[in-house]
Amino acid sequence: MQINLDFLKNGFDFQPKLFSMLRDYNRQRFMKDLMSGIIVGIVALPLAIAFGIASGVSPEKGLITAIIGGFIVSFLGGNSVQIGGPTGAFIVIVYGIIESYGLEGLAIATFLAGLMLVLMGVFKLGTIIKFIPYPIVVGFTSGIALTIFATQIKDLFGLTMDSVPADFVSKWIAYFGAFDTINWVSTAVGIGSILLIAFAPRISKKIPGSLLAIIVMTLLVYLCREVFHIEAFAGVETIGNRFEISASIPAPQGLAINMESISALMSPAFTIAMLGAIESLLSATVADGVTGDRTNNNTELIAQGAANLVVPFFGGIPVTGAIARTMTNINNGGRSPIAGIIHAVILLLILLFLAPLTKHIPMACLAGVLVMVSYNMFGVRTVKGMLKNPKSDISVLLLTFLLTVLFNLTIAIEIGLLLAVVLFLRRVSESVDISVARDHLDIAQGTETVVHEELDIPHEVEVYEINGPFFFGVATKFDEMMINIKDKPQIRIIRMRRVPFIDSTGLHNLENLIASSRKEGIDVILSGVNPNVHTTLVNAGIDKIIGEDHIYDHISKALDKAKSMISK
């Protein structure tokens, strides 16, 4: 096994956009970035708080993640407009890790994920990550959206429950069992928040719907409870009823990392890393399509990894690129990482000076915010469009979706990837065909040339042509074809002009074919072998088994060899 260490010779692919863009930076560009950064910071405020609470941590931990993670992603990232922070996609996996391993386990898993992301960038895997099949991305994104929605039912309707079960089905059974405890005022606050977010663009496109909902509903509940003393609003739970908010950045804490914790948390850490890589590079790709810029994917992965290496020491949750906030940045004129840095500074100022005010935010309002987040994540139009695709894509999408909802994201991504690979290999193997020619052969058949030349094939010779890669998926197909032929030839020519590569199973199959043919007194000649395949054959020692004089780059040479062998 050979390990590619070219990156050590060529250096890391680490080129932060911030440093290259500062060369021609000016006051006009700064003012645009300043305004955009302020707006994005305000937009990020309710989302950071909501994502933090939904993930199972206190609201300021969501803010700390957006501040520290957002700063690092903008400072070191490979995209000029990417906004980093906590996102809805991580709610499910983070909540599950906290349930199973506690906050310490989450911190270790996030740190390990950060290390994986840095290594992905160092080993230049940024482009490969973008090849994750789209049905898997849609499947787990929709599954996460439905799961987020399910987690918000208790707060949305103000249900009185001692605890909420972790799994999806038990959660809904518990909800229906507790529905007689519904708080109608909390329900009105939650539904009102959803309606405000939905119709906010008609009121003002500059004011984020989530922020408008939080301001209106917080003022409404506060006035009704504290000023007018309306008894019905006394049962509306707020952030202050559930959490104590610290208006400061905590001192960094150490992590108890050992082999036992690494072994237990490697799988969820891998899920965090893969999800972070996919979401951040997807966000960067969308941003590039709007700005016309080009993201350095490997640099972006290193930046995302660095952010996830740092935030656990401050109690933060996983960081990734946030598509909605990134698009908000673009739409408000942000064109350099300075805007992302300003967004982090704005959130820091809010944490330090306005954090005590957040205790008045109703939990039902935050639930409404997350219900709208889950609706936007689900992507009804995208799912409908995917259902018109081939059945293999639909099966991958549905399986990933169901596994995400009924089990967890780790299993969904692993099995989804496995199924996608299996179906892809099946599709490739079905597209590879093996044909046999006797008596005559048109050497131009299958090409675009209009000049056709027919070669005579001696009666003692058969020509088999492989059309596609000679890999494990088609090796047995070749065996079956040989078995079904009753009249054995004296010479078999294997035409490989359309074989781009041959894997170890193909090599083993070819070696067995040569050996079994010799036992039957049949010689094997290889034709149309391209340089790459020839090198593979030589490295595997096939040239010594078959003989170098039995390997040719053109069918006419192979037939001449076959004729000379027959004449002897």
C-alpha cells in the first residue's frame, strides 16, 4: 500500500482569503462589510440562542460558538463571505451526544471532529468531500429537519412533561399522552412567532423575521406578565425560567482526552466532521455561485477544523458554515472576511452588554423560530424533484431519511454512503458489457470514424472485448461468459481498448483465466492495453505469467501474433 505524501513536498494548501483580500482593501469596501457584519450579527443572535438551547446547552453557549467559531472561520477560511457558527443540522447529533456522554463527551467529540477536519484539509480532501451523493445530503437534511420539528413540540404547545424520550416514535407517543396539559397562551405565542417569520418579508425585507418575532413576542409576554399582570401569561415559560445566563466569555477548560474516550466518541466525532465538511463546502459552493469567487476547499476545511478545535475549551458546540447567514452576508454587501469578523464582534458585544435581556424571551417563541428553520431545511420542492429521479437515488434518499429520523445521523450517513456506493457499482457493472467476435472484426466499430476496416479472425481464434473498467463488479460476468461457450478456441484475444483501469479483483480474475485457459490448451493474448493498465499488469506480474510478447496495444498486432502461433 502506497501513501501519497506529495503534500509534504508541495506544502499545505492553506491560503486564507483574509490575507489576500487585504492587499487592495479600502474604506469603501470596509463600510459595506461593516453594515453587512452588523446585520448578520443581528440575524445570527436568535438563531445562535435557539440552536444552543435545542442542542441541550445553555443559550450563551450558542452565542459563544457563533462568536469564537465565526471569528476563526472568517479569519482563516478559504471563502471570502462564509459565516460560521452553530447550525440546525447539528442539533440532533449534539443532543444525542449530550444524552449519551454528557457535556464533556460533546467537547471531546467536537475536538476530535476538528482534528479530522484539519487533516482532511491538510491531505487535500476538500474536493472529494463534495462528491458525497446528493440523495444522501437531501435525505439526512430532510431527516434532521423533521427531527428538529419533533423536538420543539413540547415548548411550542407549552406541554407539561417530566422528560421527553430521545427516539422519534416514543417522543410522539409521549406528546400525545401529555396533550391534555397544553398551554394555549404558549401555543398562541409559538404560532404567532411562526406567522411573523413567514410574513416578515412582506413587512420589511431588511428586518430578519426571527428577530422580529423575538422582539414582538418578548415585549408582548413581558408587558402582559410584568406590567399588566395578566394571569394567563404567568404560565408562559421563558429562557430565564430554565437557564441562568452568564454575560461573559468563560475561561478555557481542559478536556479529559484518553484512549477510552477517543474510542467511545470516534464514531459521533466522524459524523460531526463529515456533516461539518459537507455543510460548509455546500455553503461555500452556493456563495461562489452568487459572488463569482472561488473557494479554496482545503483551506476552508482547515479553518472549520481550527474552529472546532478551539470552541470545546469554552463550552461551545460544533461549528460549520451557515448557508442562511452566508447568503444574508452576501445580500447585504459583504464581500470579504472582515464582514464575518464584524458579525462575531457584534455578537460578543450583545453577549457582554445585553445578555440579561435574553432571559425574557419565551421558549414558545424560540420553538416557533426552530419550526421555521426545520421547514426551510426540509426543502419540500427539492424532495419532490428528487422523487422523479431513478429508483436507486430515491431508495438512497428514503433510506437515509428514515435512518436519520428513526435512529441517528451517524447510522444514516454510514449506511446511506454504503448503499449509494453499492448501487453505483451495480449501475457501473451493468453498463460494462463483454462481447465476443468470431470470423470477422470491424476495428472501427464503436468509434466515430467513418472509415471501417474488417479484419479476418481465424477459426481457431475468438476475440473478447471488455467495454468498461475491469473491476470486481464485472469479474464474475467474464467467468460466466467463458463457461457458457461450448466450442473452445485455440487462442483467446482479450481486447481491452476501452478498459480505463483494472483493480486487484480484475487482476486476480485475469490471472485465473490465463491459468485455466492453459490447462485447456488455450493461449491468451491481450490487445489494446493502454499505458496505465499496462503498468498495473506489470506491477502485478501478469506480464511474466502471460509473457510480454502476448500483450499488445492494437488488435491488428494481436491477430498477427495469433496467426503466427496457429501456423506453427
